[in-house]
Amino acid sequence: MKLIVGLGNPGAKYARNRHNIGFMALDRIAEDYGLPPWRKRFRGLVTDGSVDGERVLLLKPGTYMNASGDAVREAAKFHKLKVGDVIVLHDELDLPPGKLRIKTGGGNAGHNGLKSISAQLGNEYVRVRIGIGHPGHKDKVAGYVLHDFAKADGDWIEQLLAAIARRCGHLASGDWARFQSDIAMDLGEAPTQTQSSARGGSAGSSRAGGQKRFGAGPKAKGGAPSAKSGGSGAPSQRALARGAAGSGRRKGGSKSKPQPSTTPDAEQQAVAKPSPTTVAGKGGGSTGALADKLKAWLTGRSDKDS
């Protein structure tokens, strides 16, 4: 069982004060879950029942804020609860209006209700911090928290209290991270990495649920690595041909050294027309046939001169 405490001051005079937002949250939880009417016990008002299958005891201390710890200690002792089973909802000056954060332990930031509880139980209880904003100067704090919310605050108060009640099952089950992340989602806040993890998203994923991993390189059709992504594949026929011919450019872009020429000299080129079989190096024409043609040409020229 969890003991869920809302902080505030008793009486109609304080009912709408900023300091009483803890009371307001408990009233909304009790209403939405249809818990029994409030009754006097443990120096305050209590109701109990089931919230999403988990048993809870709600407590609004009637001791005034500065002595809240007396009522909380009595209830926790009677039900033999551990400090970690106590959850306190309270107003928080250091958060903007409408923001909510949850933590276990830590300092009390000058909050007299928290100071009283820590004096009775120690610090390791759970705090649900409900932002009300800060008046701007410490001298104005007392008048600010003991003043009613402005009418303009009505919308965010309604939305936040509804979200707290809707997600109270996570408080009752001890899932603090889920409680905070789901409320943030309800209020349209962008989740933090920690909140995303609490919802089950795997680390390193680009979408909730880890459906896509970072670093997965693109693949070409057929499953082979893409050449653009740096994948290695079989060399192309053109590359093989270039390699076999010993031609192409070097890595730095410079041309390869020219090979010694195997063609006839200038005079021979001007007269002797190479056969079609030797134009593109196809077929590999005979060296003997070329010599015979050259010899015949030289013989004919010699006869003419004589």
C-alpha cells in the first residue's frame, strides 16, 4: 500500500490558495476513482481504496502546513509503511506554473511542510513537485503562496489535476518515471531522453520502440552493399579490361608512362597502309606479311629509278 499525502492548510479560507494545490490534487484523485467520503483520522482527513488495482491511503493533514509531519508519521506508523511508500504532493516555487516533476529525497527548498515531514520520517520519501511559479523576490513568497490562484490559472490547473488523477495508478504501483512521462505527454510537453526510456523506447533508436537503429547503412537492390555507401563488390568488366590493357590513370590523376612504339617509322607510315586486321589491334596481323609487302614496294621503286 502507498500513503499519498497532499499538503495544504485546512479550512475554506485557504481552499484555493497556491499553497493548497496538494489538497486539490487529492480531491481530484478521490473524485475520479470514486473513493469513499473523507473521514477524520491521523490528525487529518483520509480516504482509501483501489487505484488501478493498487491499494492507496490518501491523507490531507489537518495540522496546518508547519506541522504536517505529525499527521504523516501517525498514518505511516499505524500501517507499518516504509519511508519509500510515502508520496507527498506539494506546491513548488522553483517550477513554472503547470509543470510537474517527481523525485525521491533531496532538500526541502524552504518548504515548511516538507521540513516537518523530513523531521519526522527522514528525507527519503517521494515528492511530486507541482509548479506554481515564483513571485520574483523572497520577501513576497509568503503572501504569494497564501493567496488564491488567479482566474487565468484555471485552465492549466484543471488540465494538470486531471492528468495527475488519470496517471495516479503509476504512483500507486511505484512507477515514478512512467507517472512523470505520461503526464508530460498528456500536457503536450516534449519528452526528455529519460522519459522516452521510461516508456520503453530502446536506446539508440530513432523512433519510439527502437524500430530503426542508428548507423544502418543503405543497401543496393538485391541486398548487396551500395557502392556509394562504401560497400565492396566485384570489379566491373570495364575495370578488368582497363587492368588487362595496363592503361588508365594513376591514383593521383597523372598519366602512365608511354610505352615504346611498335608501329613503322614515319616514311613507312606515309606509304604502307596497315591492314584492317591491325587497326584496332584485333586479330593480331602477321609480322611476316607486313615485311613481304614492304619488300615488294621497295623492289618496285628501285626498278622505276633505274
